[in-house]
Amino acid sequence: MSARTLFDKIWDAHVVLRRDDGLCLLYIDRHYFHEGSFHAFNQIAARGLPIRRPDLTFGFGDHYAPTLARSLDGVADPEIRGIIGTFERNVAAHRLTAFRLADPDQGIVHVAAPELGLTLPGMTVVCGDSHTSSHGALGALAFGIGASEVAHVFATQTIWQAKPKQMLVRFEGTPAPGVTAKDMVLALIARIGTGGAIGHAVEFAGEAIRALPVEGRLTICNMTIEAGARTGMVAPDETTFAWLAGRRYAPPAPDPRWRELFTDPGARFDAEVVIDTGTLSPMATWGTSPEEAAPITGRVPRAAEAPDAARAAAWARSLAYMGLEGGEAFADIPLDVVFLGSCTNARLPDLRAAAEVLKGRRVRVPMIVSPGSEAVRRAAEAEGLDRIFAEAGAEWRHAGCSLCAAMNGDIVGPRRRCASTSNRNFPGRQGREARTHLVSPRSAAASAVAGRLVPAEAL
Amino acid sequence: MEPITRFEGLAAPLALDNVDTDQIIPARFLRKPRDADYQRWLFHDLRFAPDGSPLPGFVLNRPPFDAATILVAGRNFGVGSSREAAVYALQAFGIRAVIAESFGDIHYSNALKNGLLPIRLPPERVRALREAAEGGGLRLTVDLERCVVASPDGAEDPFAVPAFARDCLLRGLDEIGLTLTHLPEIEAFEARHAV
Ligand code: SF4
């Protein structure tokens, strides 16, 4: 057989049937859902269809989960209570396994599912959430889908897909100290744009990816969707196998087939991007699109510096929304709040990196820390990170999406400015008129201490 | 689903790139039921001031565009969140087709599954149609059988739609029903595929 990519190998192993026009019916090994999947439950209920493989279907209560407590007692909004209630009812009606609010393994689907060992190398994984690309970090073919597709997977355990084009992104070299996975992926998106990988499946490779722990790879694959690609993946290696060992749903020893999951020498990609990781700096976004990012040590660009007229107009709109002139140093931009959380950056190493910066210091602006899962929260407490956060004056919360998408009632507030470790700085993402700057956990912690956007090295 | 073959409608210009699905429907409305009021959440924060009053500067608030059924956007329409509610909100407002240079991948397939036609055209044609739409009198005909967008001046812009989706739309076929006719193949696959 000719040389195949990692993507080809997983794709080929899941084709149930192929139409003459190339469209394939793919089998799905893991299907995750969350509270927002209610439209899909309604669709199958309307047709009286059962869930075909409840054993491959797992629910996570994350988007609407309150992070102040583990019950609905403090949740005033009747619609939020209603949507959590609907989730619970659907879980019960279909006898599904779900990690609900009170479950010790509750967490954000893209944090908790890998942690539980549910996502494994070589699997196909879907979820009605665009950041499902995260799971590709384990060497899975994982992508986000819409509600109609969720209903289709519920009913058939399959999905129709046209094979996308493929892009290889190589992070060569070694990052400078203080440059994290988040900075790497923000730099990539700044370079290729939010549409840069539309229509492609991305494989991340190169020395700097190999050197990353699984958590860093999850951060990078998580934000693949911000470059326009539904799928991001990393070939599994010894780092992956060691990380999976002992996890609840993972096999006791690595499956020998996992070692076949790599791109063959000579396999072809439709596009290739090479990043010299050694030249990267800690990044921050200044606008309302993840591509509007620059080194946090520098300045916000002026609209007039945009490469073309269309971009100049877009930059001017972004700057106006962000309450910025253009030209100011990030270090001069005062913050109102800092959020350390989300499926991008709320895993244990992320919390450790922030705590290392906060140790012995005090935050100058309110800082909310929401671990990505309750398991992360327990592990962090076991090593005393919660005390470091508390002593620094940060608020230690429970797991959930929280301020990332402001669906659970946590919001930043109009025209207030937030440094956030999440993945989207879209207008209104953290609440109407909220101004979001995406940064790494280290930079978030440093910025909370300074009250302005700075890297940890500036303290 | 009702079959879609051909329809004619007023085009509204939306001269913005990277319109993400958070802007099409902000997250706080995702918990709303899909009822008669659903069109209200479409572009909510671009369309309404914080006090709820319509913002006159937003195109869909201005007659005749408040009755538009075709939206001519820019680059990367519908990037971001996978929320299918973005499609529901567009349809609730009456939009039947969106013409753009490119679309977010997930939004593109969500639209097709619901009979909202996402039409990719070359940048110069998208710009030309958007400019022609600005006067408020551009009525376009979308012909899914021939896969063209026809302008009143006689210009025809061909577009591509994945064959399977087009077939389902033209015949009003339901994908789940169709896939379930392949149950024997799915079962055979399961028999040889260990998860
Ligand atoms: S943390 Fe944010 S990006 Fe991740 S699943 Fe939740 S809402 Fe989506």
C-alpha cells in the first residue's frame, strides 16, 4: 500500500461504506454530548429513534455547570436550571453514562474525557462542540459536529464525511523559556489566519510537538478549529502511552496497533507550514479574532498597519470594540479581571504554571481559577496549588466552562477587560461587550499580578 | 424536509469577514426554545442595543432588507462554535441562502443538513453581488437543480454543492432514514471492528 498519513490510517479503518462520489460513511468509536445537545435529543425523540450504541456515548455536564458550588442551589436563572434538568432527563431516559454536576469525575468534556482514558489513539471521536479537535492530541481522529449530525450519530453510530484535504504543521526547534503550547498555537493562527486551515485536517509534528506533554498537545489541537480546521492531531508516542496508562477506561497496556499510528515517510500533504519555534514569544490577542494576536512584550498594531484595506477596516472595528487605539504597549493596558480556565488551558500543568508565577505574590485584579475537571481540582489541591491561588487572592472554583463562553451565568461585564486562558475572543464571547485578551496560563497569572497584560518574565 | 429546487429572493449585503457563530447567535440565547420568537436572537448584539431597541445601522433592521431571504456576506462566514442554532436563527428570520467567499466547515454542513444553502462564490463575484445588493433591489434566483445563482442582469454564477447533500435537498430526503437503510453494512462493520 502507498504511503499514508496518520489521518488516512484512522479514516480508512472506519469506512463503513464509500459512495461513488467519494463520500464515506464513517463509524464513530466515541460520541460525547453535553447540555447543549438537547436539539439532537429532540430530533431523535421526534422520530421515536433509540440511541444505537449507548455504550459508546458519554455525557458531560459542563457548559452550564455552576462553578461556585456543586448543586443548582445558587443558580437563579430558570433557563439554566431548565437546560441542566433536560440534560439529566435525557441521560436517564436513554440510560446513558454521564458525568453530571455532582459526579467526582465531572469536567469539561475535552478535559475530562481524555483524562478518563475514554479517548484513545486510533479512535474516531465526535461531539457537538467545535473544540472536539482537542482529542486529536491522543492520536485520535476527532472533530466537532452540529446538532443534526449529533442526532445522526445517536441513531446510527456513523456519520457521512467527505475526506478533507490535509495539512502538516511542523513546529521545529525548541521554544524559548516561558513560551508555552498556547503561545505556539496563537502564533500559528496569527500567521495562517482563522481561515488558514479551512477544509483541512491538520497533523501537528516536529521536535517542539514531540517535546510537549499530552496536556500541551491538547491545548494545540484544541485551537485547531480557530485556524478553521475541524481536526487537529498528533501521532501517539511513548509520551501518549505513558500518559494513558492506568486511566479508568484505557486498556492496562498500550494496544500494539497504536504503534502503527504515524504518518508514513513519503506520505503527501496538500499544504505544509513550518514554524521555527525558537523565534516565538509569549502571545496575547488584541482584537476580536484569535488571529489578531501579537507578542505580549510588544505593542498593539494600528489599523493603518494592516496588510490590506479589508484587514484595516476589520482591525479598526476590532480595536474599537476592544476600546483600544492601536499602538499602545500591552503592558500599558489595564485589566478588570483574569480568567484561568476552559478546555484550552485548565489542566494540571496549566494550573502549576500559573501557581508558580503567583507564589509569594498578590493579584491586583480579581482572578478566577476554574479547573478543567474535578479530577484536576483534586490533584491541584493534593499538591497545594489551591492554597497558592488563595494566598495570592485568586478565587478557587469548581470545574466547568464558566467564563469561557459565559453560558452558566458567569460573565465579564460590558466594556470590562479580561485576560483569559480560553480560546475565543469573539465579540460578546464572555458576555455582551466584554473585551477578551487570550493568553497562556503563565501570562494570565503575571497579568493578574501586574493588573496589566504582561508576560511572567516582566514581574 | 421540504424539497428545495429553486427560489427567488431579495439579497441583503453583510460586508463583514469572519462572522463567527457567536455573533450569529450569542451563547446566552442557546438555551432558548426553538419557538416563534427564535428570529429575535439572530445577530442579536449587532441588531439590538442593550436596551433592546433595534440599531438602525444594522442592515437587517432597514427595510427592505428586513424581508431579505438571501444574505451576501464576506470571507469565513460562520466560523467558530458548532452551534446549529446559528442556522436555526438565520432560517427563523427567513434567510434561505448565504453567499460567501468561504464558510466555517461545521457551519457549512449544519446549513446543508437544514436546507439553508451555503453558496461559495469567488471573491470578486461575492463583492460584486454585495455591492449590487446595497441599493435594496437585488433579487437573486438560486437554482439548486442547475447549481447557479442567477442575477436580474442575466449573469449566472455556478456554485458547487456536495452531491449527496444536493440530492437529499432536491428530493427532501432525510439523511438518518437513508443511513438506516444501510444498517446491514453498519452491523457487518461492527462485527469486525473492535472499539
Ligand atoms: S471551555 Fe469553552 S471552548 Fe471549551 S467546551 Fe467549554 S465553552 Fe467550549
